[in-house]
Amino acid sequence: MNIRMLLAGAAALALISAPAFAEDYAGGAVKTSEIGGKEVLTDANGMTLYTFDKDTAGVSNCYDDCATKWPPAMADASAKAEGDFTIVDRTDGTKMWAFKGMPLYLWFKDTKAGDTTGDGVGGVWHTAVE
């Protein structure tokens, strides 16, 4: 086998085995990542995002101690809705991201990208799945 064939084969193998890149949404504030065999929404740092059953479309019901444990996925003042990603106005005047109307949160016990320790907490918190 000559060196050209060897190099061409290695390049083709690199293309086949290259990992898929996550899609960016909401100006890069939200991404998708495969975690545990499913497409999960994450923040820009790869931290899992969650939804709360006690919220309603376009309304966050997580404040005070709840928001300390479940920090909202904050949107800056200039953020614009994009497709299924919308902006929720919080009662404290801040803005947060929502997916299909449901506000998105992080979980304070997730310590690294790919953690999903908040899934199922209290039976009301769930990973945000695309």
C-alpha cells in the first residue's frame, strides 16, 4: 500500500468517526447534546436544561429558594425569540429562555456538562428534550 492510499484512508476514517456537533439555537444560548441516548437541550456550556411541571406556557413559577436551586436560563435584554425558543418575562424584571413556551432552568447539583441529576426531582423536573 502506498503512502497516498494510506493517508486517503485515514482521512476518510477521520470523517466517518468525527463526532456530530451540537446545534445552536437562541443565538448560541441553547444547544442540543446527546445525553443518555436522547437529544437534550443544554446551555452554551453544555449544562443540561430542565422544565418544571408547575410552570405554564410563558410563565415561570420558580422564584426565591426554587430559583436558587433551579437557576433560570437567563436571556439578555437584546435576546430575540427564534422558532420554538421564546422569551419569558419574570416577575423580577429579568428574562429567561423557554422551549415551546416552557421556561428552561439549570440544576445546581449538576456539576459538569452532561450531568442530568435533576431529571425527575420531586416528580416535577424533567430534562428538556428536543
